[in-house]
Amino acid sequence: MLTMQPLLLRAQGEGADGFQSYLVSFETGEGEVEYVFTVDDRDIPVVRAADEYTDATLCDPFAPNLYKAILNFHSARRTAASAIS
């Protein structure tokens, strides 16, 4: 990514809205920052990001790749959970 380097993606748990949240840590020029992303998978899966993240990466052509990675991680966790049940 142009403005930030992703370091860590981890599941944060289900939020009050019933959707799964993920925390992503980034390295920036000013140090490490974290943002929460929420996956809404009711119909077509969508990743919602904090406004601060969206503002920081507005012109970053690599930002969509992070959304895809979060969706893939979410899907893998759902698949594993259903296999265990």
C-alpha cells in the first residue's frame, strides 16, 4: 500500500450489529496504527472500513486488495467453523 504497510489481520469477534469484525494493524511513517473492518455477509459480502482508513487510503490503488484479503479470511473462518460443527 502506498501510505501504510499492513502488518497483521486478526478476528476481533462479533459486533453489536451481529457482523464479524476484524482488526488490521499497519505500519505508517508515524508508527503503528490499527483500524477495525466489519464484514456484512447478509447478501453480497461487503467490507466496511473506518472513515479514518478510507480517508487515509482514498487514492491508494492497493486498498481494494486488503478488502479482498479480509473477505478471503472471513470466508476461510466461516468454512472452517461449518466444518467443525
